Amino acid sequence: MKAIALLIFALISTSVFAEAELWRGLTVEEEYRCAPYDKKDYPYPQSIEDEIVESLGAVYGAYSGVYFENDTMTDIEHLVATSEAHDSGLCAMSDNVKKAYSTDLLNLALASLKVNRCSTTGKCGLDAGEWLPEKNKCWFANRVLLVKTKYKLSVDRREANALENIISKCESFELIFHEVINGESELELAESETVNSDTLSKFDDNKNGKISCSEARAHHITPVLKHHEAYKYMNDRDGDGVVCK
């Protein structure tokens, strides 16, 4: 009986304590939502955008190599999205850790509305195995690795493969600031024209090039905050970043 008990213990120990698959120190496993995801659990002040701009030295979209006139044209972007981090182990961590994560400049950048938000080409909450930037892939991949290492997050196999395919070929992980042509990049011109056209076509019902509060309410987007795509076409009289309260 004693021999049988020892054999069972050995089998259990082998199963429980088997060495996990690792990629560059990160556990490789499927994403798992151990608790419901609520974006409110990952708060950050709007003022952190100024810190991002200061760290970059410009209102610069690293993913597309685009310079913007001001930060009303960009979103605050988490390189490892909070929802993806949540499903990679952050769901089991404390509120303080979640808040630290959401405000960590190591994981923050700027991105245009078109690039950042959910669409057929937007990053949204996708991981590196599902979406990669057009520019600065080496910088992006290395930052994802650094962020996930810092917060002890996991990667799934597809993400690890995608990141390794980039990192293994990189000579530098520095952020590249692409050249500006006549004060703005060609990509910025093309992208801003598309975003502007899409925004006005959605909300400017009377086609006068502006969006009124009545139009915003008709489309159920009020109150309109500073970083909503419609905001730049509206009149924020008191300059508090909120229109049509």
C-alpha cells in the first residue's frame, strides 16, 4: 500500500509541478479571464496624455510614424491593452497593481483614432499575435515583452511566435521618429482626410462641416468628450473638454 501511495504522489507531483513552457521568461499559455473585465478597474487621468507627449517630445503616433498638430487627434494607447492584460494574468491582481499598470508610461503611447479603435484594421484590444503596427515593430515588440515581464503576464503561443519573429531580427529597439514632409507626413494627410470624412458623414446631418449638439444627441453620443472623434467639429465654449453635457 505504501508503494502504491508513493507512486500516486509521484504522478500527482509530476502533473502539478511540471515545468511550464516559457518564452523569454514569460509563461506560454492560453488567455484566461479569471474575473469579469471592467474598464473602470483600470483608471488613468486624462492628464497623463501630457506626460506621454513629454516623453515622446512630440504628438507622435509611433504605430504609423505620424505627427499630429495636437492631442485632440490622438487616443491614449496601451501597447498591451488592458483587456488583453486582464486575460493574461492581471485579472487576479490587486486594484493597486491594475491602476499602476494603466498609468505606466512603459506601456503608454499615442495613436490616431483610426489606428487605435475597433475596426477592420484598428488595434482595439488585440494582442501582438493578432495585430502589429505598420511602423516601429521592433520598438513595439520589445515594449510588449518588457511590460509583460514587469507585470508577470503570460503570452499565448501565437503571440509568442509573432513577437519572436520580430525581436530575433531587430538590430535596435529604439523608437524611430520618421521624417516630416512639409510639416506633416504624407500618411497623416491621407489618414486625417479619411477620418475627417468618416466622422462628418456619420454625425454632420446638415452637411455644414460642423457637428451640433442636436446632431450629437440624435446619434446618442452625448456628452461628447475631448477624445471622441466628433469633438473637434464641435464648439466647446468653456474649454473643459466636454460638449453637450
